[in-house]
Amino acid sequence: MALLKMKFSQQRRVRLAQGLWLLSWLAVMCGAFIFCLGVYLKIELLRRDEVMEDTDIHAVPNLLMLVGLASIGANWVASRVCQDSLDASRFPRWKVLLLGWYAVAVLLCCLLLAVVVLSYALQGRLEESLKVGLRNGIRFYKDTDVPGRCFQKETIDRLQMEFRCCGNNNFKDWFEIQWVSNRYLDFTSQEVKDRIRSNVDGRYLLDGVPFSCCNPASPRPCLQNQLTDSRAHYNYEYQSEELNLYSRGCRQALTDYYMGLMNSTGPGVLSVILIQLSVLLSMRYLQTAVDGAMALESPEGESEGYILEKDVKATYAEVKAKALDLLKFAQVDPASEVAGAEEGEKAAEASAKAATPPPAS
Amino acid sequence: MPFLSLKFNLQKRVKLAQGLWMLYWLAVIVGIILFSLGIFFKIELRKRSEIMDNNESHLVPNLLILVGMLSCGLNAFGGKLCHDSLDPQKFSKMKPMLRPYMLLCCGFNVLLLLLVLLSFLMQFAVYLTLAEGLKNAIRFYKDTDTPGRCFMKRTLDMTQIEFRCCGNNNFRDWFEVQWISNRYLDMSNDVVKDRVLSNVEGKYLMDSVPFSCCNPGSPRPCIQHHLTNNSAHYDYDHRTEELNIWNRGCRQAVFSYYSGIMNSIGALLIFTIVLEAGDVAGLKYLSTALETMADPENPECESEGWLLEKGFKETLADLLSKVKTFGRANQVEEGGASPDADAT
């Protein structure tokens, strides 16, 4: 009993071939879309490369690009098969390829599902990577004269302005490191000397933040220095001031941004999976219908199309038997083994007899 | 002697019709691009209308939107004309519409030319509006509690950050206005009182700039306050310091952005004019080639196509005489008046 059998007249076969040709070109466009999505995501990740410690998250766009390219190729092949399907002389040469094509199509769908799963699973790794990267970025903010780190300041400033965030977790991260380079500190000043001596590592720590933390929406001009001292500024209360600086941390801001990007691509990827599956099923119907038609005496007549020749259990049993057969080829057959063993013994005796006379002589 | 006449056989006529059809559809796409460019420009003007005092002129984007829609409509109709032209029945139905359509296209080209001129000349208006608007924006920067101006600070800060500029002409514009609201000034403080009393209008003026003037590319943390006082900061000379804050004025920066948009609109419009002129010329050739077929029943026959029926000078003379007779139709003729006079 074939699985999901359908009858196909000549006209229906032609319509199926035409529809599948259009669908496979649609699937080629979807493949191109997936590829472009992968490229876009990769570029966005590379732009903020400097504040990310490791590149585990790059697996998502890499996989998207690979699947996009493979999908373009596979669906282009599908469209060629459709074009040849109604021509009895040209269709048979594709027969060998089709089984491989089904495997590739199923693999592509599985990979796309894996991408969706990965984009959620790697969120933790992304956060970790951002935490370490931002911590280093903030530590090296002042090193604008060290080769390899001279643009760290500009990177962090632009990041904070673009993503409207301050520091790693919040703005207090800036209180814990020295972000003013020693080149711009007057070591003869008493104030500077006091600050440096006030902590163990001899760092110049301030309760101030860089200008890029300032929130333009604040009604008052930005207060950057002496933030914890409510008396240092007129009409300023440290605990209740909310709009002066950005309250979000950059790690949170960046994670939200990337998760938002990947979530918004989720529906697109799922619909591409659906389109690919429908191409797969239609191709199977077309193949079986055209094969059935070619086997008939009158090629114009009705034929049957199905997904599997027998039902699921019977097909599974058949596939298992075939696989075991293949494995048995490698093993030696027990009956012939005995006969072969006897022959081997005889041959061994003969060679032994041939070997013994020489010592006697 | 027809002006620029060419001979056409069937194959050439078919090729002309096909080529013209593609050209018309290219013109439709260009019309769509013009439409979207008009919308983009309108949105960009709206986004920054606060720093232009809300009286910027939307003439160019509005006309561009209109022109884009007209172009789509006219060229789609032209494409349909080409498509039907090789079918003699459909062509004879379309013939009366050809002349008014071509006149309409010529009028449309004149409109496009006008728009090109506008898009180059209106840049002066944008410049002047920006100058005035930015001056007011800097003055109202501190008024975050005045209804109608509460977002001026945010808008100006975002503009300075986005366009990497400071002040109107340069950063010294900030020294001339009070940009800190009185709500945040401790009037009992001596320093504040000195500053307020030191100028005629009682404004709290400083040699400082807002944080949005800071340049992130500077190697040192931003110096915003006491900019002209070298001794206020370690290792600082205000005459040689270049990277600390943005040097460019916002008027220049924003104007070059808008000027770039308007110049590219002008260039695209010039391309559109050339395309439209080519379309009209091609349509004239096609219609005359189809009309002058010696034997209408035989599609294979040869025909001639031209741009103008008589030569260029003769056509001009014809037009002038037509215009003159049009004016004379209202005058009473002298010969007609006297028989009446004789009769009475």
C-alpha cells in the first residue's frame, strides 16, 4: 500500500512540472535570501568584533551562508529536473541523481532547524564573550598611545553613543578603572597625588564617566564628574537622577540587539524550511508519476504518484534488509568458510611436506 | 524635406517597437525611483525641521513625488501604445490619442527641466533656513521646560553627534549664548553671580561647550569646560588642540548633506529628461513609420519615419504663423466692415 497515493493524468503531470519549476525558482530566491541574511549577520558581528572575546556565535551566520549556497544549487538542479521531466528521453539521466538530491534537501532542512536552535542556544556564550570583551575594552580605554589598542577609546565611545549604554553592567564600571591616561595627569597636583595614593594599585580612580555615557534626552547639561557627590552640583540628587546618563549596560544592549536580529530572522528561516519541504514532496510526486507514465504502454495515460512505494513499516524493513545485506558482503560466508578452511589446511600440509625434505638432504 | 527621416522595413519597425517598449518600462522604473527619492527627501527634511525653525520649503520633494507618479502613468501608457502599435486594428484606434499624448510628454519634459533648475537653486534657500534655524536652536538649547521647545536640546545634541559638528559656524557660537538653564544655576554662588553680572544682558556665559561637541577620536578624555584657558588643564594648548571637539560648524555639515541629496536628485532628473526625450522621439518615428505605409494591407512593405514633417526652420515658421493667425481671429477684418457701412 503506497503512502499518500495520488492519480496523475497527463495534464496534471504537466501542471505539476510547471508548478514545481516555479516553486523551485522561488526556493532559489529563498536560498539567496538566506545567504544574504547570513552575510548581513556576519557583517554586523564583525563590526563589533573588538568587544567580543570569542567567535562562537559566528557559527550561526556561517551556517546560514553555507545553507544558502547549497540551497541555491540544489533548487537550481530541481528546476532543471522539472524542465526535463516531461521529455522521456532526457528524464532517465536524472534518476540516479534524485536519491542523492532528496538526501541533500532533507539535510538542508535539518541544518536550517539547527540554525534556529543554535541562535537561541548560543545566547549564553554571546553574553560571556561580550562581558569579557567589554571589560577589556573599558580597561584599555586610556591606552590611546599603545599600538594595537589606540582605537579602543574611539570604539567604546562610538559603541556607547550608538547603543545608548554606559559601561559593562552599568555606569559604575567606570568608577573602578583608571580611564584617564597618565599623560594627561598633572602629578605635581595635590589632588592627583591624593587620589593615586588612596588605592592599593596606585590608579587614578574617579567617580566620573566619559562623555559618551551622556544622555542627550536629559533636560540639564550633562554631569560627568563627581557623580556620587550630591553637593558638588546644584539641584542634583545622585540617587534619584535618572536621565543624566544612560542607565543600561552595554552588554545588555548588545545582547538585546543581536538576539533581536536573530529572532526577527526566525520566521523567515521557518518559511524557507516549509518551501524546501514542499519542493521535496512535489519532486517525489513528479518523479514517481513520470516513472509510472514511462512504464505504461501509452505515455499519455494516467499514472500514480506516491511518496513511498510501500507504507512506512514495509519501507523501513526493506531499507534495513538492504543495509544488512551490504554489511554481510564484508563478512565471510560461514558455509564457504568451512570449505575454504579445509582447502587452506590441505594447502598448508602440502607446503609443509614440501618444506620438510630439504633438512633431510 | 522631412527632418531626420529614416527608412523602415517590417523587421526594423518591430525592433523599434520592442526597443521602445523596453525603454518605456525603464522610464517607469526611473519614475518609481524618483517617487521614492521624493519621499526620502521629504522624510529627511521633516526629521530635522526643528533645527530649521519648522519653515523649510517642501516644494522640491512634493514636486518630485508628483513627477514620479506622473512619469509612471505616462510611461506605462506609452508602453501600452508600443505594445499595440504593431497590430493595425489597435493602432488605428490609438491614432487620435498619439498627438495629444506626445504634446503631454513634451510638457512633462518642460516640468522636469523646471524641477532640475529648482533642485539646484533651492539649495540657497536651504542654506539660509539652516543658518537661521541653527542660530535659534542654540539660543533655545536651555529651554527644556518651555512647551514647544523641550526637545530642542535633544535634537541639537543628536544633530551634533550625528553630523560630527559643533555650533553654527564653529564651536565659539556656544560661548555667546547661555546654554545652561537658570534652574541648574546656584544664584547664591559668587562665581555664578560674577559671571551673570559681567555682561550687559545678565546671561551666564562660559567658554564651554555641550558634551555633544566632543570628538570620540581624540586621544584624551574630552575637555568641555574652560576651553580658552590653557592653565585649567594639564598639557593643553587651545590654539594647537584639534582633535578635542569637532571643528566643523553644523550649518556647513548639514548643508553639505542636503546639498548632496539635491545634487543627486538633479542628476537623476537630467537622466530622466534624456530618457523621456528619447522615448518621445522613438514614438514619433514609430507612429510616422506606421502611418506612411504605402500599402496598409501588406505588413511587409517599406515606410519612412521622421521627427518633423517639414524641415526644422519651416516647422518653426509654421508654428509662428499659426500663433499669429490665432491672435488675429479676434480682430475684425477691414474688408468686412465697409459693405455693412455701404448697406446702411
